[in-house]
Amino acid sequence: MGYISKKYPSRPKVKIKNNGWVLVLFKIINSLNLSYSEAKKVISERIYKNDIDKQWETSYKVHVSGVPTYYIDKKVLVGAQTEENLITLVKSSKKN
């Protein structure tokens, strides 16, 4: 069982050793003409691991249950939203 599954039991079980997703990422990187060597370094050295873990921790604490999730001033919208709903959320945060 992977790190994410142990730390966040409500998340799907993920096998970290299954690197099939790496091939998909490199296809995307290649299609966007991004630096292969930089991408390889980011993935192999897990450069953003701490930042991502902090984001997982935050989402777990505020009970994020789906994506996208919009969270402003303790107000939450989950799932695809209309422009009107997003504007309402942003405007309501400015009133405080």
C-alpha cells in the first residue's frame, strides 16, 4: 500500500511501485515540448513531494470529497460549477 493510502485511508488505494502513470506523464511532457531532463528530475527526485503532501493534508482536514473543490473563507463548492456560482463565491468572500 502506498504512502497516500496509509496517511489518508479514505483515498483510493494506490500502489506507488506501479509506474505506468510515468509513461503517460512523459507522453504529455513530450507533446507539450517541455524539458524531458527537468521532468525526469522532478519525478525521480520527487521535488514537489513536500508541497503536494501539504496540499493533501489541507484537503483531508477540510473534507475535500471531489475535484474540483473551491474553498474560500470556509465556504465550499464541489464539482464543476457555473460561472455564476463561482462569481457568487468570490463576491461573498469580499464582503467579509
